[in-house]
Amino acid sequence: MKTIKLGLLGMGVVGSGVVKLIEKNRADITRRLGADLIITKVAVRDLTKPRSVSLPEGVVTDDPYAVINDPDIDIVIEVMGGDEPARSLILQAIAAEKHVVTANKHLLALHGDEIYAACESKNVALGFEASVAGAVPVVRAIRDGFSGNRIESVYGIINGTCNYILTRMAEDGSSFEQALMEAQQLGFAEADPTFDVEGIDTAHKIAILASLAYQTGVDFHQIHVEGITGVGPEDIEAAKEFGYVIKLLAVARRQDDRLEIHVNPAMIPVEDQIASVGGAMNAVELNCGMGGINTLVGPGAGEGPTSSAIMADVVEIARHAILGDGYPMPPMGAPIHAVSPTPIIPMDQLVTCYYLRFQVADQPGVMARIAGALGECNISIATMYQNGRQRKANKPVSVMMTTHTACEADVKRALDILIKSNILLAPTTLIRMEGGE
Ligand code: NDP
Ligand code: HSE
């Protein structure tokens, strides 16, 4: 029986999942491959930490270079996360002509070009299905399944932690802090959960998907990114009143030869297909032109779903690159020299509907001044809602409004007018809305 030797960089949530999955499904994987998978070396940071898996003596090391310098290892699985030393270790593994599988979206969003080019020049494979949407095979769908199409948009929920938090807040009235703690305990969150709740992880993922879908380099720093820390229970309640749910949405749409790309909390009509996708589930809607609109839904984070995606790459690479027919596929699905940057549309030019929550004193004339500022900036109000009960508590009141479609620059102008008018008692919450007119 042939053997394929694996080296792991990291054995935390995802790395432990990989070890467990190989043990659990060894017989099936061996049958599919006609070869046995052997975990030869695993690097961790702290050798004294308790682990949920055990490996033979001598396999676990605290020296990551022992993994990439081991001449027997065929495939390096990088599940340590972060920028350095992951970037240098991956580049060194590629230089040593090892195939690499990674779940590290942070690294690919910032240094993908360099890593893709290195793989091409050494003719080695890079698997990164696990970097976006957990078990959902969205990288394969874009790169292989729809490779004959012109993809027009990629849209969806691609952070399990934020979706879990927003679902718990909406369905059970949990606090943000409680829901985040649960997401961390369940292994969904990043080592630094700021990356989740501030939208950065989602931006890493949409940068990867957009670059695959549009065969373009995406300058990560040009992506407009907002997280969910400004979304309060009042906004979630108001969304229900208006017939919407709030999700952290990633959007990458072609508009002629430019790209609309942003990450922000958004109100989605309850009847929309992805509105009911809750918990740590992810959903990616691909508008594939002649291939139609396809929505992929599945578990987007955690030990099991992520290790499932890692193993899909390991099996594919082992089948092609090691056992037989070479590996012709460049990581991006097109040679890196054929990839060129696409200009990104400034956020001020976005045209959509808006939800605005103003905090004001409940006094005569206040509503008229808000409506006046919006009108002055060509913004038409669609609905309005005020929680009158707050007045009894002698507190500032929240006034929630939704608008018809408006240009983001006009909305910003109206908010500036209101800030200068001194009627606002706290910063205004702005949430973009999908599906309005
Ligand atoms: P963890 O923090 O649970 O695990 C990281 C592992 O890497 C640990 O075993 C840690 O060692 C090891 N490590 C970190 N730095 C070093 C270093 N310098 N040298 C040696 N070992 C090191 O993270 P996750 O498993 O959750 O995530 C891993 C990667 O997978 C990240 O890129 C993440 O973004 C990505 N990912 C995570 C998902 C999830 O649901 N958790 C889903 C999809 C992708 P030690 O254990 O000793 O601390
Ligand atoms: N922290 C990420 C999430 C892990 O919650 O989606 C999966 O990429």
C-alpha cells in the first residue's frame, strides 16, 4: 500500500479536527485513494497543553521547521493561523516542493498573490477550501463547478461566529457578550475574535472569493468593512417590525469593469432565501450568469466542518499530484500572469435603501428636522418607528427610519447636517438594506 505523509502546522481546533477525521474515516479515505495517510509530524506552540487527540511519541514538536524540512512529508497542512510565521513557513514548504493545504484566509487575503505565484513556479498544489465557509465547497464551486460561466455576484453570510451571535440575539434575546462567549467555546471564533465581530474575517473571505470569481487581484485594504458591534437589540427588534433580519453580509458584485465589494451588517427581507440561515451556518449566493443563481448553504465554522474541507483538499491533491497525473490546476483557476486588478467602486457611490436609528430628545420639532435634513439631501423616507414607551423613563428616544433607495454620499451629507444641528444625543446607527426600492 502506498503512503501519503502529512505534516501539520498547528493542532488547535482545526488541526485536532483533522487528526480526528483521519482516524474516524481512515478506511473510506484509504479505499478512495488507494493509499494510506500518515501524520508524520505536527508542530504546536506549547508542548505541555492538554490535547483532545493523542499521537505516537515523537510526532508532536514545538519546532515548525521540523515539519517543513522533513523530506518525507508530501503535504503540509497549515492550521496555525495569522500572518507570520505562517507565510514564511508556507513559502518555504512550497520552495521544498511540498503541496500545501491551508485554512488561513487572513494570509491568503493579504499575501495570496505571492503564495499562488510560488505554487505555480514550483508546480505544487495549494488547497484552500477550508479558508471560506467551512465545509461548504464554495472555492471548488467557483473555480471548477462554474468555470464556464461569467460570475456576476457573490453574496452571503461567511462568518459563523457573527451569524451565531446575531441569531442568538434575535431568537433568544441573548446579549452580544454571552453569544460571543458561546461561539468561542464552540470553536467558531478566531484566536482573536475581534477579527470576527469587526468584519475583518468576512472581508478576508470575500477578498478570496472575489479574486477567484473575477480572476482579479483584490486590494484587501480597499474593501469597506463594518462589523456587528454597533448592532443593538433595538435594531434587531426594529428589523422584525419592518419584516427584515440582520445578517453580516459580504458582497462582491461586478458592475461593468468595476467591482462593488463590501462587508457590513445588512437588513435582509425575511422571505429572502438566506434570511433563515441561522447559527454558525454560512450561505453563499452565486449569480453565475447562464448557470443561474446558486445558493450554497452549510456549516461554516468549527472543528468538524473545517477539517472536512481540509481533507477534501488533501484527498484531491493526493489523488492527482502524488499518485499520478500531476496537478495542472493553478491555485486561482487561471495562471497568475493572466490576473489583473479591477477598480473598486467607492462606497459613496453605493445606491441602496437604509435603516437609520437616531437617538434624540422627545421634543416637538425634532422629527421635522430629521425629515427636513433627509429631504434636503434627496432621501425619501419609507417607514418610521418610535418606541414611545421610552419617554416615560425620561431617556433619549430612538427614532428608527427606513429610506427608499438613496445614494450613500447623500445619506452621509444628511447625517452631517443633523450632527451639526445638535439634536442627536448619540451617534446614529446606519444599516444598509437589501431588496428595497
Ligand atoms: P487555534 O488557535 O485553535 O490553533 C492554532 C494552532 O496553531 C495551535 O495548536 C497552536 O499551538 C499552533 N500555533 C500557533 N502559532 C504557532 C507557532 N508559532 N508555532 C507552532 N505552532 C503554533 O486556531 P484554529 O484551529 O481555530 O484555527 C487555525 C486556522 O484555521 C486559522 O487560520 C483560522 O483562521 C482557520 N480557520 C478556523 C476555523 C474555525 O472554525 N476555528 C474555520 C476556518 C478556518 P498551541 O496549541 O500549542 O497553542
Ligand atoms: N471564525 C470563523 C467564523 C471561522 O466564525 O466563520 C470559520 O472561518
